[in-house]
Amino acid sequence: MIILDELKERGLIFQTTDKEALRKAFENGPISYYTGYDPTADSLHLGHLVAILTSRRLQLDGHKPYALVGGATGLIGDPSFKDAERSLQTKETVDGWVTKIQGQLSRFLDFENGDNKAEMVNNYDWFGSISFIDFLRDVGKYFTVNYMMSKESVKKRIETGISYTEFAYQIMQGYDFYELNNKHNVTLQIGGSDQWGNMTAGTELLRRKADKTGHVITVPLITDATGKKFGKSEGNAVWLDADKTSPYEMYQFWLNVMDDDAIRFLKIFTFLSLDEIANIEKEFNAARHKRLAQKILAREVVTLVHGQEAYEQALNITEQLFAGNIKNLSAKELKQGLSNVPNYAVQADDNLNIVELLVRSGVVNSKRQAREDVQNGAIYINGERTQDLDYTLSPSDKIDNELTVIRRGKKKYFVLTY
């Protein structure tokens, strides 16, 4: 099975340029290819991971990747299927984001070993020195306005308005392909399906300006079984930066994907073989309530993104919280596991009697409710049931001298910080 066939079987090919020519290019030996990432934030997110891992699969198959971080295009903004123009960022901000994204990409591609070691490029290196007149004469003349307006990403914005800045974006991305082909013999570009118009601008420029053939593969934009855009959790992106989305939060994201998505996501987001996934599918379908596929998916992706130690920590946090063993976790681990629960900063003059504290911290609405909950055994301090109405929190209740965890009932957690 050549790599194109495996990508297709994994559901990783949405569109390509000439299929036969692309297959022949792979059959004729290793190729050089690139994927572009615009620095629109200080981190990539799960939506980028499809293209990143597809690039890694090609490298493992012997092909040479170039990872382009758009220090220039990031200053402009891609209009593709956006309702409004992006806010322009300063060059200092974009440069900082470029550095962070380059660091993230280095975790997935091998930049050190072999003839096909990955190379990092920044399109500001060529756009920063080209004059506007030269760009219009040497690049712009190969694109008609009719051609540019035919792109879906542009047509969708014409009615609401599109600036010349964003209108010209496709030419810039097209020139990236030309530049990489000219300097590094790059003949293939990989990107999300929303980039089709920008990517084929590159093949068009190669054809018209250099009489060469370039290829494009788009990977699908992933949605879940309900059609919801993938990589969003309660409206927030799931980031690859551990400081923005902790390994525990990422673990929970994968652990909670729907049954109908689990096997499909194993094919897309892990490097388990298709035979291994087929065996997992059989066992999973025989007892879906055990969530085997989700557990393996969470293990594989968190390990891939954050490493084995981070995965083991996320698993431990999950198991200890499920069992209610709060004291088995450090304050750092609890901050990961309980990052989304209500917090209350204990004040120096707070009455630390359990009844008073439950009301002041917002765990309950009244002293009457607090007394009932305590007496009925519904209140737990650091995992231990507390039924004494006169109980007062002491320094021994502070985990690592930083926080105390209150649980009301089976699942409602609250964190007191000091």
C-alpha cells in the first residue's frame, strides 16, 4: 500500500489536483512537500493537528517536509470562509507567535535526522525584501481579477466587503509555493480543505510563471457525528499549548468523544496501524459502555502532543477524581483536574466554620441549606465526609498550602484558594 492509499483509507484526503499525476509523483520516488501555518494566535490547536500528522506520516514514508510559518501572511490575514476581516497584529506580536508555533511543530516532525529531515521556513524571509512594484510585475501579472474572484473564499465575502489586503492573500500563498519550488524543489502542498483556493493559486503560478506542475492535497475539516466543528470544547479551542489547554483537559476531550466518532478519530489522529484499529473496533463494538476506543484515543493523542509523563499524570488525575481520592493528588494536579469548577479566594477575616464557609464561598445559598447538607453527609472536605456542624478548617486542610477542595454530593466540586 503506497502512502496515498493509506491516507485515503484513514479518511485524510478530501481533494487533490490531478490524481494520476500525483500518484505517479509518489511512485517515482521521495518528494518534497510543505504545509503552511499562519500565526493567528500564540498556539496551534486540534484543528491544525490533522495536517500536522499527515505531514508526519509522509515524512515517516521517506518524503521531505517543509514547515512554513507565515510571518508575512500572518500580518495580512486569510479571508477564507471568515465572516469578517481579522484584526491586524503588530509585527512584534506576529514574530512572537511565529517562534511559539515553530516550537510546537518541532515536536511532531523530525528536524535532525536523515536526508528527509524537516526544514522550517518563514515566508517573511522572501516577502520582507520584495518591493511592491516587483511583486506586482513578477507575480501579480499572472493572476486575473476574474480568476481571483472565482475563489469560494472570496465570493463569500464580496457581499459584505473584502479589503484589498485580504483579496491579495491568495497571491501571497501562491508565491510561497513558487518560492519553495524554486529554492527547494517542493512539488506538493498540504492543507485544510478551506485552503483549496489559496493552494491552487500556487499550482497556477507554477504553471504560468515556470511551466512546472505542482500538486495539492487537502485534508478534511473534521466535524463530529453531529456536524459540530471539531476541536471546540464549550466554544473554546482545544490548544496544543499545555498552558492554554492542560494535558488533563485534552485527555478529557478525547475521552468524551461520541462512540460514532471514536474509530474514525483513531484512524485520523493516531499512528496505530489500520490492522490494530480494526482489532480495537471489534472489541469496542462488543462492549461500547467500556469506552475502550476513547481511552486508547486519549492515551495516544495526549502522549503524542504532551509526552508519556503528561499522559500518565492526566490518567492519574482522572482516576483519583473519579474515586474521590483528593488527598492523593498535588495542588498542581488538582488545578488541572478542577480548572473549570467554581473558585473562592479565602479572605484573612473569613470565618472558617464549615457552615459559614459554605455560604460565603457560594457552595450553598443559605445557612439552613448548609446545615442540612453537612448533617446529611453531602459535604466532603478533600474527599472526606464532614458531618460536624462545628467543624472549622485548619492548616491541615490546605493541600500543599494552596487550596482545599469541597465536594457537594457526588459531582459538584468547589475549590478554596489561599
